[in-house]
Amino acid sequence: MQSRRSPCPIACTLDLIGDRWTLLIIRDMMFFHKQRFEEFLDSPEGISTNILSNRLKLLEELGLAEKQLYSNHSRRMSYQLTERGKSLRPVLKTMIAWGLKHIPETQIPDE
């Protein structure tokens, strides 16, 4: 476990998932049912392959996601949220509602 800047729960949560990509990957798993590396790359935000690899590994280390083989090829993995990862649903739903209310021209993307 990494050292904490403070005991503040907001600071500690941001230390885990507060970068610009992690919550978007969680969003894609949670709301768009993406599971495979290539599917995450298709998201409109345009994440690079090295960042995506890093964040998926981080999500696994944090216990927010788990990976499983999805074919006979040893490098083909699918990713699913764990119960801990799924517990972020109310946080993301609140962010969606806030963004829709306070940021002009935002919308919920089509699935």
C-alpha cells in the first residue's frame, strides 16, 4: 500500500482513482460492459495502449477489477469489476448527474 498524504478520505480516494483515466475505464466496464483491451481503446477519450495497460494493472492491484483468460491465447484477457469496483456505482452516478446539471452540452453517451 502506498503512503498516504493525509487521513482525509477524499485525498485517499483520489490517490487511488483520481487520475484522468481510471474512472473512465471503470465507467466503460460498469455502464458499457467493456471487458477486452481493444474495447477500452475504442472509447472516445482516446487512451493510449501503455496507459491503458498500466491502469488495468492498477485496478487489479487495488482489487477493483480482475482479469481472466478469454481464449486459448495466453495474452487475451477480459476484465471485470470486482464487488469493490462495483461499489463505485453511486459515485459515478453522482458524477453523471452533477455533470449533466452543471456542465453545458454534456450528455450520456449511447451504449
